Amino acid sequence: MASEFLRVDNLTKSFGTNTVVKGVSFAFEKGEFISLLGPSGCGKTTILRMIAGFENPTSGSITVDGNDITHLKPNQRQLGMVFQAYALFPNLNVGDNIGFGLKIAGMPTEERRARVADMLKLIGLPGFEKRYPYEMSGGQQQRVALARAIAPRPRMLLLDEPLSALDAKIRVSLREEIRAIQLDLGITTVFVTHDQEEALSISDRIVVMNAGNIEQLGAPHEIYNKPATRFVATFVGQLNTIEAVVSDVAAKKVTIDGQTVSLHTLPDNAKAGAGISLTLRPEVLTVGARADNDISLTGTISDVTFLGSVIRLRVALGTNIVSLDTFNDQRTAPPVRGEPVTISLASKDLLVLAA
């Protein structure tokens, strides 16, 4: 059974009168891949820097493997760090960059060379030890930065938006490689990102942050399918919001742009004639009827975006406009703007969220 490895208790950080991390607490098990996800300025990088020792907490504590590291210097924590900027030494070749920490630690030359060779194999760059950073692509440089961080066998790996400077295709490839390496080594990893797709695709659990607070902590499927707050629902994934009016509380009926439908549930304080916001993910909507969908709405296609394997539609129901995706069928012409359409969904898929 896995044991608790990283614990953060009531962690707070203020810069003057500005509090950027507000009493944050969480705990994770050994070997987990954890993502701190949120918009710029939410406090996620500040938390990572406090774990690394580059920032001192205003209050609270950080424990790694049962040891309080809150006030230890960075070089006393046995943690590996990969930065957004690769931070490689330009005057050192790849082998010396990877082996730098090992040399500082006093590892014998032959043992150090063997470890560097192992790291180059791990990151898929064997034979690159004599190259210099300027001779490599951005993705290759970030692989070297990763190898340098894990060469000393740290207790934990910290990644501060390491993919943000790379183009989209390389980002996808490298994030998969990082995850594969992390699983191979079994090293506990904290990954900071503002990219929801990155966090959802490679994390064991995600901490969604907003304005210095944790909005929700959970597995990717929990964060996406069962958002705890409106912020999580809107920040993680796409969300449609439909404005409706309650028409019959007892029958759980509402009116959407003149069309009356029955819902699976209503808020406890719902009243006839009151406005209500309904939210749903684009993928729960279907063009046309489907056996397990109990709500149908008619509208007009207002926009069509061709994305290759997927066609994204925007459908105007009236004042409400919803987005949905449908698969591209090479044998059928895509829908066109102005075309009338019926969409359907299951009432149980509508999300009722706290404000």
C-alpha cells in the first residue's frame, strides 16, 4: 500500500500586503504525478518554489517522506527541479551539464560517466554527450534539463511549466515521454501548468487553483466530470451555459428559448418564474435524437469549424448558443450555417454548480 510522501499544511505566502497563497493544504503518496493547474497569478508556481526552497513560506509547513523541509536550503532537500527556461550551462556540453550535480556531489569520474550514459539512454539521446546546448533543438534541451534533474536520484521531481516554450507537437510528444520516465523511475513528481490538456493527460491527481486557493483536488476524470465549483467547470474543459426559466417546480420543468423541457433535478431554492443557469459539456450533446437522451432542442447552426477528424458546431437555440463536436464523415458533407438542426442530451448530464 502506498504511503503519504508529500504533505503541505496551511501553506501561506505573502509579498507585502499581497497574499498569493492562502492557507493551502494537500497530501500525496509516493510515486504520484501531481499537477498544480490554474491561470497565471493563481499561486501554483509560488507553491512549487516553496517546496523547492526558493521561497520561504510566510506560514505553514512542508513535509517530504516524514521530514520537515520547510526551512531547509534548496541544496539540502534532495529535490530535482526543471525550469520553464532550460537553464543549461551554455559553456558545458551535454554530458557535463547532466553530470554537473554529480560532480559537485563528488561522484568518481567513471561512475559519473556511466550515470550520464544511463540518463542519455533514458531520455532517448544516446551519443549526444559531446554536443553543446546551442547545437540542439528546444525539445532536446529540455530532455537534457530533465536528465540533469534526475541524475542525482532526487527524492522528488519538480517541473515548472517545462513545456511552455515548445511548439504544440513537441509539447505533446515530450509530455508523454516525461510521464513514461516518471512511471519508469517511480519518482514523486509535482508539475506546474496552466494547460488543462497537459494536466488531464498525464496526472494521477490535479490541484486546481484560483486566486491563491485550492478550488478542487482529485483525479483527472473527477475534475472534468464532477467539477466542484463553477470556476473548475469553466477553466477545465469547455462548458456550455444555458439560461432557462423555471416553469413548473413540481414537474422540474424549465423553458429554454420558448422550448419546455423536463430536468433530472432543480436547485433546492428553485421558484417558478425564476431564471436558472444550466451547464453542460459539449460532448454530451448529440445532433439528432438518441435513445438515451430525454431532452431535445431545435435551433439553427450559427457556425461550423472544420478541425480534421472533428467538426465543431455552434447552434443558436434563440438567445442561447451552444457548442458541440461531431465526427467528420468523409462520405457526408458537413453541416452549413443557417441549417435548422435538432440536438439532444440526457437531463442527468446537465451540471448544477455552486456560484
